[in-house]
Amino acid sequence: MAGSPVSKLGAGFDPTVPNVARVYDYMLGGKDNFAVDRELGDRLLAAFPESAWIARQNREFTARAVRYCAEQGASQFLDIGSGLPTMSNVHQVARKFVPGARVVYVDNDKVAHSHAEALLTTSDGVAAILGDVRAPEQILADVRARRLLDLSKPFVVMMTALLHFVTDEEKPEELVSVFKNAMPSGSFLILTHATHDWQPEESERATRMYQRASAPLTTRSRIDIAAMFRGLELADPGLVRTSRWRPAEEVTAEFSDLFGGVGLKR
């Protein structure tokens, strides 16, 4: 499994604890990771050789979903749990279709935030802020106060490979609802999430491996993930494996990748 970061709000840097953002970076072939992250990554790869493929499929889905929203006219993006910068970042993809697209990257990991500030916020309309998905009202308030996006107009909320690092006790569906309620008509939700539907035993093993990481892993069923889109209209082909959502070319692999979808608020 791979995913974007969600750790304890305001947590500092701890090189002795595997960080889910850095593990994801390692799976994508990045260099912003440490020995403890690579150790967990290697354990995951040994147990689940498809882990790196899953991470790439999530990243490629994200790019396709951003492109889709931009082609529908979306020009504002709020990327929550954005993680460490890598290739084909949101503003780079969106601005190929909407040159003036505005993007706010949000993460609660201070290392990821500092990387985003240094590498991504080099042009007008791109910002990086500290924020935690478990404090959605604060994220929205910060964006409004700093006038980073105009939340009275349609915007895209992105939560890719994020919510499976939020526990059931933290009520992820309610967190998503805060953003959905704030979205005006014409807005989109882009979301991916790990599932145990296809390989429950393997998912349980992965969950145990993440117990010592910066955030625990909580996989969910397709029914539970679909509930996060309640009230939205899913774009074709609906909530499907990330590798099957409008792929550039046919995917024949049968690995258990994440569920992904794009929902429109009418």
C-alpha cells in the first residue's frame, strides 16, 4: 500500500519513525526519504511486489482526474494531503489546460510543507499551507483568510491516497462532508482510497506493517468509499480501480489497486 501523508497534527520531524509520505515517495522512485522509510518500503515490496505499481497508478490517476476537471473548466484546486513534490504536480497538469489555474497544496507534515513551499510556490496562484484533513474548517478558513482561492466559486477538492490514513474514530466520511458542504455548484471531489475487498488477508498484513508508521492504515470497502461521494454525481466510469479510470491505454494487470473516482456537485 502507498499513500499521501496524514500524521499527528503539528507533528515534528522524527527520522526514527517511517513517514507515510516518504514511503510513498520511495515507492515512486523519489529521493526524499530516509533509511527507516526505505526499510518499510522494502518490507512492503517484499510482501506485495505490486506496491510500487499501485503507487504509480494512484499518481497517474491523479493526473488524469486533474486533467478531466480542468477540461470541464475547473480553475481552482485544493490538494489536501499533497505530500512531497514529485513529477506532474497538480498545477503543472492543470495549467496545460487552464493557464491561470490556482492551486493550494495542504499538508500537515512540516517536511512535506517546506519542500512544497520551496519547489512549487514559485509562481503566482500556487501556494502551500500547513493543514490537517482532520481539521477541515481550519483549512477552509485559512484559504479564505489568505485569499488563496475564491471559495464562493467552483473549486476542486483533492484527497488522493489520504483517507485510508484516517481512522474510523476520526470519521472520514464526516470530514469529507465538511468540504462537500463548502463546495458551490460546479465543484469536484477527486478521491482515492485503499480497499480490502479484493485481498482481505493481504490488506490485513499491510495494515500491521503500518502500525509503527506516522499514521495507521485503515482500508475500507467499496460501499464505505462510495459513501464519501454521497450527494455528488460520479463521472464515468464511476468508482473503479485507479488503473481503470479513463486510462491512456488498456491495463491488463489484475493487481488490487486503490478505488478512485471524481464526483461533481450539481
